[in-house]
Amino acid sequence: MKEFDIFHLKNKLINEVSGGQLQRALIARALISSPELIFLDEPESFLDKEFEFKLFEKIKELSDSTIVVISHELEKIYDYIDSIFVVEGNIRVYEKKEDYVCSNPYLHSHK
């Protein structure tokens, strides 16, 4: 709870916390047991910018887990991921994120 800066919320009811605080608590709950597989659907939603960074750092620390992050904001998570799955009409898999950057001229010019 301390890592996710939610220790002070331990006695609060769910309707007494903000959306960002609830998001932090739910993510902390998912990560605490070090599961083998985690799915996070837009985990950065409702989070402030400072905590987004902490969240993705924590996710990167969990290198023993397989973590699938669904996000529309690749630029936020790029430094913390290994592979990219793109779903736009069809599914493309890039085992190395650099392969995706090379295939996408817009990203290539910004990385």
C-alpha cells in the first residue's frame, strides 16, 4: 500500500475515494500477489502524471510476470514494454518493440 501511496486510505469506503485512488488500489491488489499473468486495461486512466510513471516502473519490476497492458497511449508505456500487439482491423505482433517503431514512420521520427 505504501508503494502505491494509498496506505492512508486503508479505512476508507470505496465511495469515499477518488477515481485515481480507487485505480491505484485495484492495481496494487492485482500486483501484490505477483501473479504469473496480469491483464491491465488502460491502467493509466484516472491517474495523475506522477503516479503513471511509478505505476509503469512497478510493472517493469515485475519481469517474472507476463503483463498485458491495453493502452491507446503507446508513448506513455513504450519505455516499459518488450513486445507490441496492434489491433487495427487485424492483429499484428511485434516481438521487439523496435520492429513496430521501424514499421511506423510517425513513431520512428519521434523515438
